Amino acid sequence: MSGEILLLSGPNLNLLGERSPEIYGASSLEEHVGRFRELASAAGYSVRDLQSNFEGDLIEAVHGARGRSVAIVINAGALTHSSWALCDALATFEGVKIEVHLSNPAAREPFRHVSTLAGVVNGSIAGFGALSYDLAFDAVRRVLEAS
Ligand code: DQA
């Protein structure tokens, strides 16, 4: 299989490695993206990645993926719990969509228990630390190859 996967990272994820390492681990975002890219390229996919602290940048990246990318993997950070605009944007994307989190939001503060994205993605992977990104790639690949 081939095609482009868009890997999106939301607010504060640029601080991974420094920010609450006891929750999010010691790896930087660059390390997570690099590992994801390696897995994808070994399977024949290319990866475009974007991290932004601005909701509108993420929405525009989703628009740009329409008709172009075969899948979107998104860790929207705290926008997961508040952004109906990102939910609406993702609903317009016709490819495979996977929500990913390093921590398990369901086991944390109540405000993290809601995901505005959960209803418009194929599925969510959360709570496995760095492994969440490996599992997200595996999910994308298997859904694409089954379709
Ligand atoms: C996160 C979980 C969110 O609740 C939080 O706001 C983040 C990171 C995760 O990967 O575990 O920024 O998306």
C-alpha cells in the first residue's frame, strides 16, 4: 500500500519530554514523529506532520488533507476535550482517522473524559505512552489494507 498519512499534534505537545514526563514520558515529539515515520516508510507510506498550538492551523491542515492524504492520525492535546470545530473539520475528511493519546484521559481529571473527536474517528488509542503511536500506525495500516 502507499499514500500519505497526516500526523497532527496539538497544543503543548511541542513540550513533550519536558512537560510532565511522569505522565507523558521522556521522549520528545520529534522522537514520536520519527518512530512513526520509520514504521510508515517501512510499510510504503509517506508522512506529513504538523504540530501547532493554534486550533485554526490544525483545522486548515485537515482541510488540506482532503483528497490528498489517505489517513489522519491526530493527538489534539487538550483540544480533544473542547474543540467542536476540529470535530467538524475531521468529519469532512473521507479517509481513515485515528485519535491517539500518550496518557489515558479516561483515567485522569473529569474534563479529560470527553472527546469531541471520538464520534468522527475510526477509533482511539490511548494510554500506552510511546507505544500509542506504534499502535496508531498499526491501526491505520490494517484499516487501509482491509478496505
Ligand atoms: C494528551 C491528553 C490530553 O488530555 C492532554 O491535554 C494533552 C496530551 C495525551 O497525549 O495524553 O496535551 O493528548
